[in-house]
Amino acid sequence: MMLARQRQQVILDEVTAHGAVKVVDLGATLGVSDMTIRRDINELVEQGLVERVHGGVTLPRSASVHEPGFSAKSELDREAKRAIARAAARLVRPGTSVGISGGTTTHALARELLDVPDITVVTNSLPVADAFHEGGRDDQTVLLTGGQRTPSFALVGPLTVAALRGIHVDMLFLGTHGMGIDSGLTCPNLMEAQTNQALVASSRRVVVLADHTKWGVTALANTIPLSDVDILITDAGLERAAQEALADHVGDLVVTRENREGLDDDRA
């Protein structure tokens, strides 16, 4: 049997290696109950070494240049991301062109758009492009190339930015690493920030998809201020005070909620 200190070191090693880890996976790795894992996590949180998220644990928000891998992020807050994606998909009408940035929530959106006919998708995200290809929609997808691949499998760099100068889309669905009133939208990669800015400049409307865990996170590079966001879609896990603050700074705030009839949303 491992001592608590030994288990906690294993947890730290896993979080450092992957950026984010689920409680159930840690329990399976260490052969202990979820309750034991949560006690260990509580001690690590008190020391400021990790941060709790729904169903798992991540590196602290102060790690402004760290970005967990795509697989690790995909496993966290899946229901919130799915609800946000469904709300975003309702904004898309047949015959429109949409831009989709990299990220796990935007990837969830891609799956929701597979049944929307006659749309053209412009993306720098490999997983988003794959989702449309696997759904038989590759003829309507434009994949932007770039000089660097991020941990989220987004292609970023000068080639992507140059390509975007000749492209105009009706609506951009933009993911983000962090958001705050003063910092706006931020990400941990300088070239990704520049690429996202080019996506914004090429779009008539900007729709940001950000679950509640992004609130208060400030990464290395500024993307855009909140005043440039036409619609921000988040989930009900975001505290009420944060919802009110965001509603004062973005064009339209949509908070997804589940009810007995299924998915619904409120606009603030």
C-alpha cells in the first residue's frame, strides 16, 4: 500500500505529464477509491500544486503558458461542452459560412453541425476537419494550414494568418483558454493568439464558446477584448456574479441549462 505522500506524488506526476487527469483514472492507476483520491487532491489543492475541476484535476491557473493536450481536455466537463455546442449549433442556418477555431468545445460543435445542410466550414483545427470528413462533409470544409501545431491540434502561424486575409465568413465560433473582464480572452500560445485574431478579423460575427472553468483564467497572450464578442455561450456552472459581469461587456450572453424538456438556454 502506498503512503498518502507517495500517492500525491503520482497524482502530481500524472497532472504534470497530461495537464489534466480524471479522478476515476487516478483511482484505477493507484488502486484506491475515489474518496481516497479526492482526499489526496484536497491536500494538493491546499498546497497550491493542483486545481480541482469537475470530475478531475488540472495544473493551477497560474500556469499561464501551459495548455493540456486535446485528449485530456476532452474528458473534462463534457456535458457542459456538449450543451454549449448544441446552443451554438442553433445559430447556424443552411447556406452560411462559418469559421471554427481549435478547441474541445468547438470540436463538440462540429459534431452538432453535421446535419446542417449547405454550410461551408473554415477551420484551423485538425479534429474539427476530421469530424466533418468522417461525417462525409469534407467537400464543404476548408482546412487552414500553419507552421505550428498546438496541443489542441490547431494549426497556427503566418501561413494561416496569410490565408485568412482573403477569406470572409458569416460567423466565427471561437474557443478560448481563459476569460476575464480586464484580460478579455487569452490563450497560452502567441501564434495561436495571432491566428485567432485573424479569424476574428475575417468574420462578420464572433461567437465565443467557453465553459465556466475558463472564467478567471489568464493565459500568456491576449486574443480579443470582451467588447469584440457578439455572443458568448457558457454553462450554468458559471457563478451568477460572473454572468452579470460578462453580460455588461459582451453583445449577448447565453447561459445553457438543462430542463425536463431537454436543453434550453437563457439570455442575459
